Amino acid sequence: MQKLYLIAFLIFSVSSAWSQDFEEKLYEDYQEYKEPEITNRRFKHALVTQLLDKHRDGIFKIQQVGESIEGRSLNLVSIGTGETQVFLWSQMHGDESTATMAIFDILNFFESAGFEAEKELLLSKLSIHFLPMLNPDGAEVFHRRNALGVDINRDALRLQSPESQTLKRIRDSLDADFGFNLHDQSRYYNAERTAKPATISFLATAYNYEKEINDVRARSMQLIVQMNKVLQNFAPGQVGRYNDDFEPRAFGDNIQKWGTSLMLIESGGFAGDREKQEIRKLNFVVILSALKSIASKSYEKEAISDYEKIPENDRMLFDLKLKNLNYELEGNSYILDLGINRNENAAEQENGFYYTASVEDQGDLSTSYGYEELDAQGLTLEFPKIYTDLIETEEALGQLNVSELLKQGYAYVRTSEELRTGSFSNFPLNMVSEDFQLRNILQPGISANFILRENGEVKFAIINGFLTEPAHAEKNILNSRNYN
């Protein structure tokens, strides 16, 4: 009997080491599989179909399985001959594209050399089906909802949208054993009571209001426990868990109810990774690791109780947090913290968006965190001034000494209408009209433009939410605003 226990222990140890080696090698070799045609989050259906065409003569079965409201194709990519059916879909919200990027990386993985033993295991035990970009109409304008204005993830009962009907039909036709519902979440979520962003969050969706755990949901929890262990090797402390309150209209909850073990995976934030390329890599690794876990059934050894040990999602992160600021009002001095967020707005430019920053919260923010933080003790917040000379040409604008203007407390420049084309500018100071008036009231919702002084000297400026020393403004301010 002791020999049997020893053999079982050795097999388990070898299997665990093999799995860890697999994931570490995936992470190290990722660039070999990364799809080079996708470089940022804002891409459209035309690129998806172009990339699918690249794979049509390979090892995948690719078929159109539906159409969006505006007539864009919905495509299913299948591989493997195993009995266990695994169904993964992405971008049911049009502006949540991280996993779509990772899916194309995974397709490249299967068509590339290497990892032959692992591929043999996956493809002999599993039949894997990908539906990338379920909401192509939303993706076209980088919006959450579809062309009908419906949140597809709240259409599992009425099934009024063709995209919803396709998702339900494919799930049913496959009678999928496992489902991966792949999303993006706000970058402002953090792992509960920590300063670390919830880079990846999980949910084993409930199938009833009582949040009971049957065999189907238990498998979801066990697989999430194993995926969490994998991610701790690459993003320690940066995994969260969603609240599992039952939502009767949601696809995830209903798919669990229909008998598919459902894992919701949400891609959040990662410092210095606004385009989510590092998070894309983590998706690539953890999804392939999960597929291997399903094929080998290694998830079955995980304790369901460990699912509850994953920190819950919290929303206590800001892009920029300033703490211990002095602020003078009505002759009195106060100490305030400011939380500032930089929101993205669609634009025709290289990255497809520009920033508009505002004060999200103020007061005692000691329980909050920032991707970027400044302890402003000893600094006094002031509202900036408008440079009064009217600037009418690009040449005159280029001759302005931005550093000197900031040192004098200016963050706005009056310009001609011709210079204020669009809502934003790459010039480091905000451009305003001749009759523009400032409203110097510090409250949540106002634009984030401030001067920070120490003993009368300007130490920092905040222009459209970007913190900078005056000498480095042109490098640090990614875009300013145009105001009429």
C-alpha cells in the first residue's frame, strides 16, 4: 500500500512539474505565437475575417454560424477530436477585445511547431470551439452594446438579438461540457484591500438565486482555482473574483444552468499596459493551461473551498491619486486627497482614442490606490491661469515656452478657432477660445487641470490628468483638451 501511495505521489509530482514547465515555456515563448496583425485593442470585424482567412487552409474547421444585425459574419473555429466539448467566445461586448487578441494567438500556437505532446493531449481529449468577436457591430464603433442597443449578456432569456440566438444555438448544438465567457472589466478594479489591479478576475456563475453548487458549477470553481494558481506565477496578487449573485438574464448564469461548466474571465488593468498586450499574453497562457487541465482532468484535485479564498473584486483604483494636498477655501486651509481618472474617447488617430481626465473623488481616499501616486504633503493646490496673448498660428504656438508658462501657473492658452480643431490636441497645454471662462470650483466631475506649489514655486502641474514637472511636460502630457 505504501508503494502505491509513493507511485501516486511521484505521478502527481511529475504531472505538476510538467504543467508548470508548460505554462512557463508558453509565457517565455509567447512572441512566437503572438498575432502580429493585432497591435492594439481597437480593431474591427474586417481584420478578424482577414485573420480567419489566413487559417482556412490549415488544421481548423472554420464555418460561418450566424450574422450580426448589420450583416457581419459570426464564425466558429473548431479543432480537436476529443469527446469533451469546450466552447470559448469573446467580445460579446464590442469594446472588450483582449481575449479576441489572445484567441488568435492561440490559433497560431496550434499551427506552429513545438509542444507536440501537449497538443496531442489537447486535441485527442478535447473538441475546442472558438467564436471570436460575437458582437462585431459593437466592435466597429468600440461600444459595449450591439446595433440594437442591447447588452447581449442580458439577452439570454428573450434572445431578441441574432448574436444572442447564435450563441445559444451553438452552445446547445455542441452540448458543451465547458464554456469560457471572455470579457474585459474596468481597469479601476483592484484585488480586495490591496493596491494591486485585478488584472484577471474570475467568476463561476451561479445558476439560481440560492447560489447552490452542483457538479457542473463545482467543476467551474475547481478549474478557476487552478487557473488562479497559474496566474500567481506571472501576476502575483493581481487576481480577483466577481460577486456571484444570480442574474437571470445573463448568458453566463444560464449557460451554467443549462449544464455547461462556465468560467467567466475578465481582463482588467495592468500598470503600463493601457493597450492590454501583457494581459493578452496572460489570457493566452491561462486559457491554454485551462484547456490542458480539462484534458488531463488535473483540476479535479482542487478544493472547491479554495475558490472563496480568491480576493473579491473591489473598485478602489484611480489613474492618479494625490494625497495630503493643501487646499485653501474661504480663508481656511484643508487637507484633501484627489482621485483622478483618464477616460478614453474614440478618435481617428494611431491608438484610436484620446483622454479626457476628471476628478473622480476627493476627500479622505486613504482606502483607495492609484496606478500613479504622489504624496503631496507640503504642496498647495491652485487652479491654473489662462495665458492672455492670443495665439493665431502654428508657428506662434510652437514658439511658446511651455515649461516657463507652467512655472508661472498657466495651463491654458487662448488660440484662434483654426488651431482648436477637434476636442483634443497634442500640444501640452489646453487651448481655449478668446471668451473662455474658468470655473474654479473643486468638486468631483471637474476637468483635472491644477498647479501644485511648494513655498510659492510650481513643483508640479496636472494637465488633463497627467502629472508632470514643468520641464518634462512635452513628454508626460499625452494629450491636452480644446475648449470653446
